[in-house]
Amino acid sequence: MKIIFGSDESTPLTDFINNWFQEAGHDVEKIGHLASEEKKWKWVDIGKEVGERVAKGEFEFGVACCWSGTGVCMAANRFRRARAALCWDAETAKLARKWDNANILCLSLRFISDMVAKEILKVWFSTKFDEEGLNEVHKLEKL
């Protein structure tokens, strides 16, 4: 699976997530502070890049992190076909994928532990969109 992974800080959590991706065999491109010291705390730019590149179809999924997770989520959602969801546990991740066909997972560097991140990542990448909800997802096209 081709994934873009961005964060405005390099932290033990981002290291954990990157290791999880490697162990799962995903093809990951790191951006933001994960790729360049100059991108530290540039959460708007990172969220926008993740959103734009997923929306263009360069990547199947994106994962974006900042201190709260809210900033990168708002920035990523600026693009048509980018459906970013701020998830704080496995259930919100599952429902974002199942009901909203979310394609960008946003996480808080402040509030998510490694254990919770592992649960979120596992369910996010294993949950398929429920086609019965297709009419609901089409409503997002109004945005």
C-alpha cells in the first residue's frame, strides 16, 4: 500500500508509526519534519501536502500528525477527494473508514500512546468502506 506520512515534529510516536509501516510492508514516503529539519512546526504545509497528494491519487492513504492533530486535519481537508479524519481510538478510526471512506488518518502527537496508535493503525488499514454508505459519502462532494 502506498502511503504518505507527514508530521511537524519527529517524536517517539512518529518513530513508532514509521516502524509499524515498515513491519507491515507498506511503501511510505515521509514528509515534513520527518524528512527535513526545516519543516519543523510547519503543520499547515504538511497537512496541505498530504491532502493534496492523496486527493490527486498519488497515494492511497495519508497519515498526518501534529500536536493536537486538528491543524493537519483541517489543512488536509482543503482538497476535493481528501477525506481526513482526526482519530483518537480504534473505534473512531474504524467508523471513519467504514462510514466516511476516510483516506487520511490524522493523529495527535500529544494524546496518542504507542499502544493506541498500534490499535488505530491496525483497524484503519484493515477496515474497508461499507458500500451501503455510498449515498452518504456522495454528500461530501458538496463541500
